[in-house]
Amino acid sequence: MLALMETYKNRVEALTRQVTVLRSTLDEVNMASESVKALMAANEGDEILIPIGASSFMTVKVTSNKNIIVGVGSGVSVEKSAEDANAYMEANAAEINEALKKTVNALNEVQQALTTVSDAVQTEYMNRQQNPMQ
């Protein structure tokens, strides 16, 4: 039973790390999407703030070229119109959200199983403390 409890603990840790990565990735995609929306709403010559990471922003002047280089995975980037880039990011965010929901659900299930096993171990320990001969 202790081995099972250790297995559940390791699984909880792994799922917790995965949730953290998914949330971070979702935040990054949402921030990029907001920047694209700001670009789409801006007119040529407008100045807008674009996030550059680490809670930092820079002011840029909008030109007539509103194409965006978008990372599509495996180190590959492609040029897309702002509208296509926004649609891609929204679809990506939806996929990440779905993965996040599934991972959180799995984490909750494993935590519940860990609690059940932990309670059983605690009960067995208490029983052995009360009745050492058995």
C-alpha cells in the first residue's frame, strides 16, 4: 500500500507540473492574441504597446504591413495575416484550455485516490498501534 501511495504522490507531482506549464503557455498565447487584436484595431501610424516578456512592453508604430510571424511548432514559423494569426491563436488557446481541463480533472482524481490510500494507511497504522499483536 505504501508503494501505491508513493506512485500516486509521484503522479500528483507530475500532473501539477503539467498544469503549471499549460497555464503558463495559455497565458503566453492569450497575451500574444491580445497584441494581435490591438494591431488589428490600430490604424497606420498609430502607436501601440506590445508586450516583450517579463511584464515589459514597448511602443511600436503601426505600418501598413500587419502580417505576423507565428510559431506553429517544432521550431517552424510562418507569416500570417493578423486575422489568420488571431484565428490560429484562438484555436491554440482552445486546445490548451481543453488539455488543461483534462489535466486538472486527472490531477483531482489522483489526489482523491491518494487521499483514500493515505487514509487507509493511517487507519491501518492506528489499528496496529492499538492492537500490536495482530
